Amino acid sequence: NGLLRYIRNVPFAYTKIAPDYIVGPNRCALYLSFKYHNLHPNYIHRRVAELKSDFDLRILLCLVDVEDNASILLFLNKVCCINNLTMILAWSEQEAARYLETFKAFEGKDASTIQKKKEVTFSEQVADAIGCIRSVNKTDAATLTSQFGTVRKILNATAEDIRLCPGIGEKKARRLHEAFNKPFSSAMAKKRKAEKLADEAAINEDYDKEEDIDEIVTIGEIEA
């Protein structure tokens, strides 16, 4: 087995099993090289059938070692969907071995170790929300909170007011202002843009009428 010489961070033992690797009480992995699949296309069907329903998590660990692999990926992806397998791709034996080590190392651990930490305090929640805006970090969020005091004042601030905060430039201020004021719906955005253009057209029309009236008055005065 080509992968075993690269597994150094977790212990392993040899035994007779249906899958290639068992990485937990209910987790197993099959290993498949694309080159080998090209030579033996029915091999994967036999191996999947041998697994039966003994494992909750069934991994198909694939070594991508051929250049023309689009058709193979399409075929194996279909096999995984039908047989409830999770496909993981590796481009070297070392990378494939790291995946096996990771699964084994996290055996028995829940998802909390990789889940995002839940923010508890109000300032942390504000920083987390504002930090979702592109190029805005938690330091910027803390600066805005200390400068304006409340979230309402931050949302109602103009781009110029935001730009006056330390460490926030013109581009970042514009992004913040747009994030707070742009509509979420693209249809609503188009509607607002159309209303704005209509208002501008009405203003220009009124301005043109005023100019025409002034011109008529001027001409009347000259004739008089």
C-alpha cells in the first residue's frame, strides 16, 4: 500500500477488513488511483458492494494521477452519489495520507472544534456583523462603535462622516455606506435608480421651463 509509508502522525495496524482503511468506529475509506481505474473500471463497483451498510461515513479517496480526468471524475461522482460515498481528491500520495491522518486524529471529536466561535457580547456581535463587509476588519468595527456610539448612528452616518474615523479611508467608507444603504433586492435597486432618473428628468424639465419663461420675459421687455 503506497500510502502507509507516508502515515507517520497516527498509529495504524494491519488486519483483514472490507474497506482499505478504517479511520473510526463507523468511518471507512476506499483508495482508488485514476490510473488503476482506467485499467480496471469494474473494480470500484466490487469494492463498494463489499462495504454493504456497515459504516455511516464512507470515503472514496481518489489519487488524481492522469491528465485527462474529466470523464473519470464524472463517472466516480455518479458512483458516489448513488452509493452514499464522500469523494475526496488528492494529487499525491502524501496528500492522500494527510487526509487519512486527519480523519483518524479527529476520531471521536464533534464539529465544535472547526465551527465558528459564537459571539457573546454586544460589541463582538457588532464587530462580527460589520466585519462581513469586504475589507472591513474587527479593528474598523471597534473604531466605528467607539466613534458613533450606537449601531443606529453608524447606519445613518454619511460616507464623509465614516471617512473621518481613524484608519478608514475613502474606499472603505464608500463600501460601508453602500452596504448600509443599498437595497438587498436587485429589482428594488433598479426601481430606485429609475425613480432617481425620473426625478432628475423632472427637475431638468422644470429648469428648462424656467429658462424659457425668463427668455420670453426678456424678449417682451426688449419689444416694449
